[in-house]
Amino acid sequence: MHTKDILADALRNAGLPIMAARAAEGYYHDYLSPLAMPEKMLCDELMDAGTSAALALCERVKQGDYDASEEEEEAWAASPEGVAAMQAFAARFMQKRA
């Protein structure tokens, strides 16, 4: 199961259906999210929710329980978006060294 779906299930079980729907779309995912820091946004929203279940989920997020898997990381790195990001990073790195 994809980690975005595991997170979505946990959010649903915590009584957070709107956040669960976002998670199912990849909004809080390391590689699928449009956010620069999706895990921070997730924890901020969980803290705002303030329930004991939400706060416990935030701790699990901080522990890395919902981080992308190695397979998800490799799939992103091989995708056009991942390749472009790696090329841009390498170009900036080489400019700094020149």
C-alpha cells in the first residue's frame, strides 16, 4: 500500500476526513505534494485540530512513520519531475564549485 494511503487511513481513523481526503491525493506526501514542507503542514494542521488522536498522529509523523518508502523515492527519482529536479540540483552545485 502506498504511504499516502496509509496516512489517509490513519487520518480517517482519527476522525479527520478532510485531511484524509487531502492525504489520499498526495497533498502531504514527500514526493507528490505541491508543498515545500508537507510534513510540517501536516503537523501544523494536526496541532490545530488538537484532539488526542491528532496530536498522536503528529508525533508519528515526526518519527517518520509516514515517510515515503524507498520504492516511492526511486519511482519519483526516475520520473520526469525527479530527473529534472536532480539535473537542476546538479547544475546549481556545479556553479557553486566553479
